[in-house]
Amino acid sequence: MNVDSLNSFLLWGALVLVAAVIAVRVSLRFGLPSLVVYLLIGIGLGESGIGIEFSDADLAQAFGYAALVIILAEGGLTTRWEHMRPSLGIGVSLATLGSAVSTAIVAVVGHYVLGLEWLVAILLGAVFAPTDAAAVFSTLRRVPLKRRISGVLESESGLNDAPTIVLVSLLSAGTAGDDPVMIGLMVAYQLLGGVVVGYAVGRLGAAGVRRAALPASGLYPLVVLTLTVLAYSAGAAVQTSGFAAVYVSALVLGNAKLPHRAATMSFAEGLAWLAQIGLFVMLGMLSSPSDMPEAFVAALVAGVALTFVARPVSVWLATIFFRMRGRERLFVSWAGLRGAVPVVLATIPLAEGVPRADWLFAVVFIVGVVFTLLQAPTLPWLAARLGMGPGVATRDAEVESAPLERVAADLIQVRVPEGSKLHGVEVGELRVPPGVGVALIVRGDTTMLPVPRTKLRHGDEILIVAPRRLREATERRLRAVGRRGRLAGWFGEDGRDGMDD
């Protein structure tokens, strides 16, 4: 690396980043997952495009792990614990039992239908077992779901990397042996150890950040992200799952009410976008389109088995001991998006020189592209048909406000969606808890200061100031009115996302 090569690298990097940001806008307009566009950009840059050579599987694996650390950190920081807690048991079951069932089913299909050796067949099942955190988190941003369902998907995607990485690494290195009990114990140790390390780093880090008087607000996001990376490296150092550690530490830090939370969230989101872009473009460059025709039929068989057999069966078995309705199981089954994580896992046998690893990588790549294109665009429609929406979606309006920090209040942004019974309700009829104020209504290109007789309309954006102790009650009341209208209390509707919603 010298100055000339650095200049060339920065030039191409800047051009790719600009193209990727534009691609986000284009993909949203046409309903396409942005990750597919990034992969195509990578293919265009690679050996079959302009000819940039990149075939270092070890480097790809290292960069892939680094990108996943940032993506999981952002996911944990932006997840509210009170939303995730009721669904944590289901998420853990999907991440462990569900991953094992999915691996077994795809492996059986790979061996008996595709004629693969058992080692390659099990590797095929294992790399497809985890859902992709980047795909899931980005999907949840544009498809508002009931807290129960979003909590299941978030916890599953945040925790299911740990067991599958252990299994894929052992199989690729040839050290898995014939003792499934020992493998199970290793997986349990990795997952539980990572959770403990992440929790410890998160709690200690949050206490330190709260007590620190840093000279600039921009240092707080940097410190918080550094703590999540510390959790990953500390977990890896003691031979536990760094990925579980980084997610849990970020979850703890994101719910610790730290100073300058809005700046931290924005910083983490920007880094996560950069990590996603770099990850998918790199994987596109690593792929060899010349290997794909040979793997295409096998990829379709594996993808169909995964999407229509392994995923639904694994979801049903993993949730059999939990109260979950059939339509919820159906949506969780379809929302189990793959993407970059299986492709990153496929670099492990590639780096270890496992026989047919090139073919396996091509299969995983094709499935990631084809079935993400099939599943992701249909999720909003399916959520609406199955009633998975929350009735009214609320989210933080990420602004820096010293007065709000001082009185421990949140600025909540609410949108009145089509079909919501908030339409026509007067502000005074919302009956939010005393101490909560409806501050502003944005309607089209105009803003208005509401009075009690102001009527809400479809498409309105409402800004509400709520003390944090009243936030949950405020959101429950808004959901109740959104589902039943101004007389929600007469119908016994309390806005809780319960089992029978």
C-alpha cells in the first residue's frame, strides 16, 4: 500500500458508496431488497465485470465477521428491551432448537435428493440455519409489526449466529468428531458464555458512560460502539460466542438511558449501513458467476426445501411449548430471511479448503439472492393479510433535546396509517395519560399546533412528548384507539399486544 494505491482505493470506494446509497433509493422505490443490489454491484466489480480480482476467502471471512459485529451492535442498540422481553423465550428456542431442526432437514435433503456426502450436506444445512440480522433489522424498519412478532425475529436473528458458527467451524476443520453431545455442550457454552460476557460489558460500560463527563457529545457514540466491539473481542478471547456478546452488550447499552442517545443511534445506523454495503459488495466480488450454472438447480432444490419445509417445521417445533397462533407461526416462517450471514458462513469451509466448498458457496449465494427477492417484497402484504400490524406504529423521533433529557421524557413520532381508526378521532378523545402532551401534527407539507377539537387524518404524523414512566401507557392507549376507535375502552380494548390479538 502506497499513496497512489491509497488514492485509487479511495476513488473506487467513494464511487461504490455513492452508487450503493443511490441504490437504496431505487430499491425502495421498486420494492427490492437493497442487499441484492449491493451483491449485483459486487459482481459487476468482480472478475465477470470490470475485472477486479478478489478471491481471498480468509480475508472475506475476517471482513464478514467485522461487518456482522457492527450490524448486530446496531440491532441491539435500537431494540427496546420491553418490546423484546415477552418474546425472548421463543427467540432463543428458534435460535437453538429451530436452527438444529432446520440444519437436519436441509442436510437430509442434500444427502438423499442432491446426492451430497454427509459432510457437505450437513454444512449446507448449517450455513442456511441462521436468519440474517441485516435483512431482518432493515425489514422491521419498513414493516411495522406487533411487538411480539418483531421481538421474536429480533432475538432470533441476534442470537442464532452463535450455534451455527460453532457447528460450521467444527465441521470445516474436521474436528466435529462423532459425539453430538459434546458438540451440543460446546454450542451451549458458546451461547451462554457470550450472553454473560455481553451482559457484564454492557452493565459495566453503561455505568462508566453515565458517570463520565466527556468534553464533546460526539465522543459518546464512539465510546458506546467501542464497548460493543470490546464485548465481541472479550467473548472471543475466552472462547465464547463474540456475536452473542456483542448483541447482548448492545441491547444492555441501548436500554440504559445513556446521554446523547439520539446521536448514538444515528452514528450506529450510519456505520451499520456502511458495514452492510461493504459486506454485500465484497461477497459479490468473491462470487464466481462461472460456477453458478452448475449449482443453480441444486440451489433451487435447497432453497425450496429450506423455505417451504425446513423453516416452517423448525418454527412449529421450536414454538410448540409456547402459546402462538397459527398465523403468527406462518408469518415468522416466511419472515426468516437469509442473506449475507449464510454467505459469510460459506466462506469458512472455503477458507479451510473443504472439498466442494466453491460449489457450496455458489449454492448459498444463489439461494440468498433468489429467495430474498421472493420473500422480502411480500412481507408487507403478508403482514397486512395476517393481521400482524400493530394498529398504529410508534417510534422515537430521534432529536437531541437537553430539556427532554433533564425531565426524562421521550419525543414519540406516531403515524396514522390507512385503515386506522385514529382517523376522525379528535386529539382530546385520545385520552392519553395526564402529563403527556400532543405537541405537533404534520399533515402533508403543513404543520399545526393541535387543540382538543383537532381531528386526526390518515397519513398524519403526530409528535407526542411523554415522560418515560408513561411511555408504555401512552403507546397502549394509541394502539387501542387505532384498533377500536374513540370508544376502545367500551370494547375492552387496552392496546396490549397479547397472545390473542
